[in-house]
Amino acid sequence: MKVLVIGAAGMVGRILSEHLLHTAELGGKPVTQLTAFDVVPAELTSENGVALQIKAGDIADRDTVDGLIADKPDLIFHLAAIVSGEAEADFDKGYRINLDGTRHLFEAIRAQGSGYHPRVVYTSSVAVFGAPFEDKITDTFITAPMTSYGTQKMIGELLLNDYSRKGIFDGIGIRLPTITVRPGKPNKAASGFFSGIIREPLAGQEAILPVEDDVRHWFASPAAALGFLLHAATMDTAPLGARRCLNMPGLSLTIAEVLETLRKVAGDEVVARVKRVPDPTIRQIVAGWPRDFAPDRAISVGFTADTDFESIIRAHIRDSEDVKG
Amino acid sequence: MKVLVIGAAGMVGRILSEHLLHTAELGGKPVTQLTAFDVVPAELTSENGVALQIKAGDIADRDTVDGLIADKPDLIFHLAAIVSGEAEADFDKGYRINLDGTRHLFEAIRAQGSGYHPRVVYTSSVAVFGAPFEDKITDTFITAPMTSYGTQKMIGELLLNDYSRKGIFDGIGIRLPTITVRPGKPNKAASGFFSGIIREPLAGQEAILPVEDDVRHWFASPAAALGFLLHAATMDTAPLGARRCLNMPGLSLTIAEVLETLRKVAGDEVVARVKRVPDPTIRQIVAGWPRDFAPDRAISVGFTADTDFESIIRAHIRDSEDVKG
């Protein structure tokens, strides 16, 4: 099986690519080739005989995307995106990458003709929803984004559904909760602080909390995100019908609950490193995001998530020690 | 006030343009200029001193659209679309006109800079919804289109919301019920038969009914559609918040009820001209369309529709006689 990962240098893309290189199989089939694409070269190393191609370029350039599809990968993960904060600040860049780039990919697949019908796994976001919300968002709740990022992700979902319905490819979209604890450095996502208030204090550094303690949010761990992607890549898509984009399962916690869990795992001294510095811009963006879900469809087709937040923090501590070691 | 009507040669565009030329005012303000744009020149005549410009071109061409916006119309009606049946048959054409054309318009407005902030009235469609439905679709029901046309209309809605939120223009989208009775000749819309089974028999001709008598659908008259457009052009958009696209009010009837109303108005002989010729393609498209609505938001901001179907048929007969006379 030939696999293409678009967005391979990002956090989720790197975890996914490393997993595929390490296991060299997916759903019982050998992974023979992995093409890792991003705007910068992904830092990956071939393992277990998987032919690794590392490519860098701009998905807003149609020729570049045609080049990625030319050898007809069997499975395509489309994870590349300008994240929420940056898409809000740079209108053109967000539309160019998140909308034009996605459309280029789908059109490049279509240009290969009817003999080519790959699985396409698209990472969408809970940012496709906007306030006012249901207490727990159900699978038929209106998608009414309140950011440019959410708008662009939702347009990608609509295109994915339509191209799949037309038999151009076999698409599935997964709306990721906010991935927490993100390893490494902060990115430009407005949601970055959700990880920051755990990661930085554990590393002995101060972290900024730009929103109130009673803000509720929807979380999944990096390990859960990897599980979602692998399941999406291998599951039977027939039960999805025309609605191929799913709310992934996750955990709903307030900031206060997150910090209380951090206190339980790491103590008062660590939690004291969180500094409250309200940021009206981030508050406004976060206020437009959903807080809790009833992801029945995803669960019914086999997606599984974290069971508690304490395990998420403990896994992050373990992984951080692995990296240091 | 300078008004631009994109799609002025279509059925709704022509009714709207004729009304604006005839009244030469809107919401108490004089209409000084009307630019009527379509792929073919609209057949319109200036009245009451309104400066009428009739232009023809392709909205998938960005330069053409820039030319339409160059003199900064205060009010823009964007009614142009490749209709459902044709967008389903010609994938490229549907996306080129319905998606690229709409985006060109929105980008052309943005290119004029922050001093320009027109009202944009966009006609969307109940085709943004897809089965399975609620019995009566509410204002927070998921928009999950099952046709390329519905997908493209929904993408236009998302863009309209985002551009409005960003302060680029003051947009409002109205999801029209199926307009019945359409005057004139059949178009390529899969929904065309809903008018055909009334219009053709009244004109002494046979009409094809391609779906079962128990199919339920959502209707508004041409006069109601005109009313929606005028209200959308003049109303206060502030109460809409971030969700600027509304389900318009209408009437829900089965085909059997439509035919029974036709029998009441015009007699058995007229109804006998309806021939049942099931068409699986049209049946499948129509099966993916909604049947009934609870359009509370639209009603709360002042949109009004027809009160009964008999009046719709009688108005059509009157209008046909006016045309003949």
C-alpha cells in the first residue's frame, strides 16, 4: 500500500507518519511507500523497508498537488491546514491553503480518472460548529462556524461528501477535539493554551491562561488522535452514507477541572506556574467553540477515545521523558 | 441607490428587476441605477427614469465580476446559479458558476477595500438539506446536502457568513422553497415538474409527473419569492447574528394535494393532462430534498409567505392571462 500524508511535519502528521514507518502495516496490509508532504520537509527516518519520500511544497499550487497524486497513492491523509488563529489573522492565506489547497487535492484525484478511487482521510475540526450550542452537540446539530478556519474546514467537508458521493474517492472526515497535551512548541492555533497550561508548567516554565477557569472545552490526546486516523483509514465507510464527517469522541472538561487534574498528578507548585492573563481576542474565538458532544455516530462505527484526563497528563509525562531519554 | 442583479435573465431575477424598474424605489429610497447581469442579456425595459444597464457575461471570469463591482453598487442580488439537474450532470460547470462565480463576487467586493460595504442578498436553496430529515426542519437542523447543487449553495452560504462576519459586506442568504408556479418554459432544474404539472395542464398541454403522488414538498409562489428578496434587501440584519442564511416560509403539500387543489380550481379535465411517467433519476434527487419546515427565525424577522396553495394557482392563472392580454 502506498500512503500519502499531507501535513506530515505537523504534530498529528508526524505522530501518524512515525507510526506507519514503525509498524509498516495498516489494517493487515503492508505499507510499502510513505510520501510525507508539508510546507517544510518532515523530519522522518525510514524504518522496516518502507520507501520514504519526503517532499516539501505549497498545496495552494495545483501542479505540486498533481505531482503528489501522480503515482496514485492508495490512501491519502489530508491533515494540512493553516490553524485557527493564523487563518483569522491572514484571510488570504487561510483560504489559499485550507480551501484552495483542499480543492486542488480533490481535483487532482478526479483528474486521474475513474480507475483511481483512493481512501481520503480529512482532518476537520469542532470549529465547524458555532454558538449558540446545544449542551451536548449531537450528530445532526447545525454546522455554523464562527471563524474563517471553521468555515474553510466545513467547506472541505462539503466537498469531501460531494466528491465521495460522486464516486471520485472514498472520503471520511474526522472532527478532531482539541488535541491535548500537544508535545513540542506552541503553534499559532488559538487553542494552543489548552496544551500550554499543562506542558509548560510540567517543564518548569510559566504558561499563560488567556480565558476564564469556567471555560469548558472538548479534548482528546495525541494517542487518541492517532487511533482516530488509523480507524478512519481502515474502517468500512458504507455505514456513513452521505454524511462522511463525524464528531470524534473526547472528554469535556472546564479549565478548572483541567488544572485540578494537573494538581492531582503534579502538585500545587506546578499549577502555580499558570498565569492568568485574559486575552479578549482568544476569549472571543474560544467562546465560539463547542464545549461538549454526544458523538453517537462515531462511537457506533468504532471510534474510541480517552477515558479520563488524568491518563492524558500521565501519558504526556511519559512521552516527554522518552523524548528526553 | 445603485442596484446590481446577477442572474437577471432567470425567472426570479426578471420578476425582481421588473419590479425595481417599475417602482423605482426600495425601502423608501430611489433606485437610480439598475445593472442587470446574466449569461445572456436580460429582456428588460427602463421605466421611471431608472438608468438600466443590461450586461451579459460569465461570472466564472473574475475580470467580468470586477467590472460589475467597479462602480460600487449599494445593493447586490446574487441569484445566478446552475440549477440542480444541470449541476448534477455537469460537475465542472456547477462548481465553476456556483462556487467560483460566487467567490469571485465576494472577492471583487473585498478588493474594493474597507470603504465599500454593500448589502448582498444571496438566493440559496432548501437543497442545502439532505435526508434523513426531521418531520419539520428547524433552524438548527444540520445542512447536509445530497446534490452538487446543494453543496455549492451551502459553500456560498458559508462564505457569505464569513465575509459578513469579517465586515467585508452585509450579507443575507435566503433558502427559497421550490418556486411554483414558475411562468414560461421548463428549465433544467430537477424540481421543474412541480410547476409543470400545474402550468402545462392549465395551458391545455400534457405534463409529465416523474414521482409518486405521496411525495411531499415545500413551495412558495413567485410573488412570495419577490417579497423575500425585497425584505432581505431592506431589513435590519443585526438580529441575524453570525447565521445570516434563513429558511424561508412556505407551504408543505404532497403531489396529491397539489393535484387536488388544481382539480378544485380548474376541473377534472385539466388534472387528467398530468401523465405519470416515473423517472428514477429525478425520484432519487427529490428524495434527498426536504418536505416541510418550521421557519421560525425567518418569520421572527418579518418574512411572510403564501397562506394557501389555491391562491398560488389562481395568481398564476391571472398572471398568465395578463401575459396573453
